[in-house]
Amino acid sequence: MAEIKPIRFTSKDSLDQTPSISDQNAALSAQFAPLAGVILDQKPPSSEIESVQVISGFLQAADSLDECYGEDSELPVEGAADAANEACRAMADLQNQLPRLDLGAPFETPESAMNTLDAIVIGIGVWCMRHQLMIISPEPIINALARRANNAASKQETAATFALMQGLVAHLKPMFQADLERSNPDRPWRVLNVNFAITAIRTGDEAMMRYAFDNLNETLPDERSGFYAEAHTLACLPGFDTAVRQLIAHEHRRFSPIR
């Protein structure tokens, strides 16, 4: 299982290099092709070649399925979910190898290549959601959304990431309804819902915060007290909007242990 961790409460101050949401509307295979070509030109080890081939093959198949059956319909084919999850696994493997690759233009840094791969893996997640396919191993998608939230340079970009997280939370909820791994703080369901609430705080939007807090209170009842205590401590620091601070303070009072 890929390691996943919660995102930061505070947002990034530098300029964001993450592809915009509109960039994801292009065919995923077309987005991946330039990076795949650069990687293959390096003649990397067979494991990287295999990962590139798995991803490329899936993205081309996904484009074909969309053309045949529509972009939002259930797919009358077997193995689509398995193929998507295998592509996500290959994407995670490839991302782990990026720091040691010398990609060159237009991917001058591992970060720029990572942003491209994050856009692809988020696109795969959206593709699964549009076609009502089970996401068996959501860790790469959760990680990509966390990096996108951490890199967001504006509240608008943060809100766009919030919307993607909201869709993933709703899509995964039936699979994790019981949430039986409560002793594991790094389990995907726990991290996604915590990240969702943190992202809502960073939007500064009261409606988004209320929605995410209600979701956290329902899905992670054991987490509420600790989450709001930490959030309240940070919200009391200079720079937090008064309305944001008040909403967090309200939840903190609701779920603080009785003394």
C-alpha cells in the first residue's frame, strides 16, 4: 500500500505550477504522451518502461471507451475498473522513480513532471467516478489531490481541489462505510476526509467548511476532538479570517472533551 499523509493546514505562498482544472479536459493519453516519450528516450530500467506502457495502454483504451459509450455512462465491458487501478499502481511506481530521472525540457524538474503525473492520476480517478467504477486502491489519487492542495496559490485553486476531493469522498464512501481500520491513522479513508476538511478551511468559504466539517463529524467521529483542537490552535494565530476562526471555534466547543 502506498504511503499517504495528511496535507498541511497552511497553504503554499509561492506560485502554483499545477495544471489547471481545464487542462484535465484534454484527452489523458495526449497529456501523458510527451512525458512518456521523454522517459522512454532515456532507456530507463524495465520497471519504468513497463509502468509507462501500462499507463499509456490504459489511457488509450479509456479514450476509446469514452468514444464508444460516452463519457458519463456505465461501461458494458469487464475489467475496466481493474485496468484503471493497475494504471494508478503503475503511476505511483513511476512517480517514486522521478527524482532519479534526468528528464530535460519541458520537464526540467521532478516537480514539473510530478505535476503532470498528478493531473493524469486525478484524471483517471475522475474517469472512474464518471463511469461508476470502483477505485480499489485510491492512495495515488489521494496523494495527487493532497499535493495539488498544498501547491494551490489561490483560494480559487483550493476550491477547485476541494470539489475534486468532494467527488472522491462521495464515490468511495460505500466502500469504506464501515471503516474497520480505525487503529491505522494512514488508512486512505481517514486521510482523505481529514485532507478534505483542511482544504475546506483553506478555501475560507463558510459553506464548504460547514459541508466538510459535517462530513468529518459523520465519517471520523473518533477524530473530531483532536482535529478541531489542532485547527483551533492554528486559527487563533494572526492571519486567519474571523469567520473561519469562529466556525472552527464552534466545532471545537462541540467536541472538546468534558473537563
